Amino acid sequence: MKILLDIKDSQTAFALEVLKSLSFVKNAKPLSKDSLNLLSDLQDSIADVKLHQKGKLELKTAQELINEL
């Protein structure tokens, strides 16, 4: 299982040290800014899809997106 934590910059080193000391933690490393931006964009997209499925948001068709190019 993967868990995403939001930790103050000033406490990052300490938090990583604590996590790495736990035997059941396989990998503890900070995400890059690019990865965080991608994650945020994906979360926004998923929220849009869920709203579309509920009929609360109209999304563009693939043809509309192609026409914008």
C-alpha cells in the first residue's frame, strides 16, 4: 500500500528518518515537484470524470479537443 503524506518542509528530514527506521516501510522518499503537479492534475481529472458520470459536468468530446489543435 502507498500512502501520501503532506509534511512541512522544515520537518521533512526528521519525518523521512523516522519512516526509514520502521521495518515495515519499504521505501520513503520525497516526491519531485513535477510528480506532485502530475498527481494534482490527475486528481482534478478524476474529480471531473466523477462529476461527468453524475451528469453535473459536460466534458469535451475527442473531436472537440482535436479541433482545438
